[in-house]
Amino acid sequence: MAELFTLAEELSCSICLESFKEPVTTPCGHNFCRACLDETWTVAGAPYLCPQCRTAFHTRPQLLKNTVLCAIVEQFLQAEVAQEALPDGWSPPARTQTPSVAGQVACDHCMTATAVKTCLVCMASFCQEHLKPHLDSPAFRDHPLQPPVCDLMRRKCPQHNRLREFFCSEHCECICHVCLVEHKTCSPVSLSQATAEMEAKMKQKLTVIYGQINGAAKALEDVRAKQQSVRDSAQKKVEKISQEHLEMKAVIDASEANLTRKIKEEEKRVTVKFESIYQILLKKKSEIQNLKEEIELALAKGDELEFLEKAAKLQGVTTKPVYIPKVELNHELIKVICQDASDLKNQLKQCSKQCQGKPKEPTGSGGPEEPRPTTPHKPSYLLKKAPKEEKKVKKPPTAAAAAAASLSKVLPSIPVEFTAAMFKPVPGGATKSIPPPPNAICLKAKVLEAFLAKSRAELLEYSTKVILDYNTCHNKVALSGNYTEASVADTPQNYRLHPQRFVSSSQVMGLHCYKKGIYYWEVELQKNSFCGVGICYGSMEREGPGSRLGRNSASWCVEWFNNKISAWHNNVEKTLPSTKTTRVGVLLNCDHGFVIFFGVADKIYLMYKFRADFTEAVYPAFWVFSAGTMLSICNSK
């Protein structure tokens, strides 16, 4: 049946979506029903376009019947009828031989009982009692009996008043013996034979219709499947385009950071020189001011001998006029930097115009284009040199690749690969991050491995200052040390009401959130039992059992419960090896989606790591429970 269904698509008109009826062929080689194509061209007018490939004909082509295709369609329809797939156990319903209860026939003799048979010679119906003469008497043996007939008068020929015992298929009517003369050129048959033949034809037609209904249902499912396939294919292309533009934005961000750094360095160089000149001029001014005061003091003395001795000394002291050396920015360097930015802008504009003006490739079909498997494309600045044995025929680069190649020419100093080295810490813990390339999973794994291999000194380069948020603090948690220490209070604190405050769990969150970049902080455990260190979304619940760290999908933590250490997320516990360390380091990488908990001793070691694609801003979060437990945020310095 699958083969017939596939062949049905090939033998169907793309206009009416049904099997060809008098198929004709256009000069471009496509087939349609004559009536469908004539109507289409009559409505559309010149130029006459092929409905399938859109080939234009300025003059209306002369269409001839495709006799070969017509014969193939007829054979296919016959094969389809013979092999129509039907449900197991299904068969056409049999024709009923007895009248319905509503149409029961009364006995023509007694007029009360129900008739069981009708005699076509007597033209009367009889009940079981009055039928006995027909069954017992030899005189009625040649009277044919049949199931009760409701309207016997309809069985008589209205023209000759004779019983109609034959059926003429040519005129589709029942006739009597006398009518045979008028239908001598026809081929009439008896009613029973005609009934049997017509019943067989109706069953066959019902079977075909039933199969066509099943075929239509399968065709509907196939259309929906193809529609969904087109949607999925289009969505994948949209995501790919989005990823390509993210990478181009990353290149632009890197260019901006690089050019901005050069201008800042030049500004710093000139500023330092001006600062040095300023100090020299300040000293010069002070010396001249002192000389002026000494001269005024000498002029105020009345003793001529003392005045002359002092004036002679001061007369030998010489001063020079104030001179400001020429110090200015390197305008040639600034010009080159600005020109680089302008060139990058022009390259992007040119590539954008090329992308918009690129002609569409013909699909060769009037229907939706089938998704074709393609290998994911990488921009030129991500490609590595391929081995010699894998060289293939070069294909024209995509628009995104052409843009990336142009950018790489303009910006030769931009790194070739996205690695952990590209994430340089800046003051305050923020990081200039670059969106991941297409092989994001592999990249995230490499970045994670790179951070697991870093030393504590390297991790401290990403350190950020964490301050506890008073408005989220539970009333059993006391804050101290300029909001860097959290402990269990002896008595409930009289905190004012706030919608962000934890109600059920003795927890507190950090004041600042992190959405982009890489951050690191360390926490000292005063008493490492019944406490927890982690991160959470700002939307995490504040009340109920699901508001505790790690007991929901919006938080990740490492928890100490007596001597047991566990990692928690989404209410799933992972037991960790015991440790005696009292300091925990937390590394949060928002750009690549992971958080690492380190044990900090003589050397740092991994306690646990979580991978997550953070969809919201993330806050540091802490849990303290037993008396005497205190968590202190360590100074990043």
C-alpha cells in the first residue's frame, strides 16, 4: 500500500490534487488535468506560467493528451481497487432480505396477520396460515414465492399491467415480458440476476470508497507531518542564523574592546606625562615663590650693609620662565584605530547588502521544499586547517562566513578560537564574555575543564565582593561584619516586613546579582554543621518547604548536615566525600552555564560542579541552622 500511495502522488494533478483526468503535458515537461490547466490559464492570462516550475510562455502552448500517462492512470486505479488496504475483519454489509418492522406487510387474505411470503403469480401476500395451499397443493407449485413485498402494484408494468420480471441495464429500469420487444437491442436479465450483479457492484464500490477514505486520512496525516517538518527545518535555520549573528557580534565586541584598550593606553601614556610635568611646574612655582619672598624681605631691611650682602646673594640667583613641553596624543595612532572601526563598519554593511541581494536558488518544484541534510557550517574564523586527506571541492561560503572572513581581515589581532583565555577578568568581577560558537557543548566542556585545572591564585583574578542582603534575611539569621557575616540569632530578630524576605528557611541572599560574566568568592565556615553555601534565582520561593536551597529547580548548593556533606538541586541529593576544610570557594560562570564548589585548604580541590543554562540572574545564597554556626564572606584581597 505504501508503494501505491507513493505512486498516487506521482499520478496526481498538483492543481486539483486528484488522479489525472485526461492528462496533458506542458512544454516544460509537467503534467496536469486538461480542465484544471485550462481554467488556471484562462483566469491568470498571459504570460502563461507553469503551475509547478513557474516557467513562462508568452503564447499559450498547444496541449495534447498524454495517452501513455492516461493508460498508466487507469491501470493504477484498477490496481488500487484490487489492493486497497482495509481494516482486518471488515467486509461490506449484506443487503437485507426482509422488510423492516415499520414496513411489515399484512396478509391480503385475513388483513390482520403479518405476511411471510408474497406470490408473484397471485400478486398477493399471505401469512403462515393462508400460505398452506401454496405449500401443500400441487396447483400452486409453479407459483414463485419470495419475501413479503410492500407495494405489489409497483411490481406491475404501468404500461402493460404485467409483472416486471426483467431489468434493462442500458436504460436502468425494470421491464415486463411485453417490454422485451421494445428492448430487443438491449441485454435484459432477470431481476434476481440483476440484483446479484448490482449487489456485487455496490459492495465493490463501497470497498473502494472505504479505501479512499483511509487514503484521504493518511494523506491528511502526511500533509501535517510535512508541515511540521517544514516548521522544524525553518526553526533550525532561524537558530543557525541567530548563532551566526551572535558570533559576529562576539567579533565586533572583541574589536571594540581591543580598539578601546589601545586608545585608553595612549590616553594613559599622555596623562602620565602631563602628571609629571605638573609636578615639575609645581616645584618650579614653589622655588620662584620662595625667591620672591626673600627679595621682599631684603628690601624691607634698613641696614645698608646687611641689605647689600643679602641683595648680592639674591642677585646671583637666576630663574627661568615657565615652559610647558609639547605633549599630545598620537593622532596617527588614533586615526588608524578609528579607521579600523570604520573599515569594520563598511565591511559589515557590504556583507549585509550582499546577503540581501543574493538571488534565490530555484527549488525545481511548486510545492514546499523538502529539508535536505546539511553539515553545520562554521564561520571562517572558527575553522581549523583540515588534514590533507580530507580535502574536498571548495563550495561558495555562506553570507555569515563571508562576513566573518571580512572581519578577520580587518581585525587580524582577534583570537582565532573561543577558549577560556578569551575570558579576561576586569575590576569588580565582571567579565567580557563572548557567546558560544555552534559547537557550544564541546566548548562548554573545554571551558569547564580549563577552570577545574586553575590554581587558587588564578581563580582569585575573578574574585568579587559579596554583601548580604538585609531585605532577604530570615528573622532567625543575624548579620554582622558590615553585612559579610551570617549566624543563627539567639532570639528572633525584629526585621521589618519585606516581600523578598525568607519566611520558612533560615537563609539569606547576596545583595548583587550576576547575569553575565565569571565570578569567584570564598566563604569561611565558623562551624561546619547545619549550614549551606550556594546560588539561586531571584524568583525562588520565599515560603514553604520548596523555599530551601537545593529543594527546587531555582537553586544549587552544597550543604553540611551534621557530618554529612551533600550537593542539592531540584530536590535531588548527591552525597559527597567528607572533608575537614572550613573554607569553600564558589566559581560562577554565567556565560558557559556552570557553578563549581571548591574546597580551599593548602591546595584547592573539587567538591562538586553543576551544569545549568541559567535563564535568570543568579544570587549568592546561604543557609545557617544550628546555634553557633556562622558563615563569613572572605575578603577578596
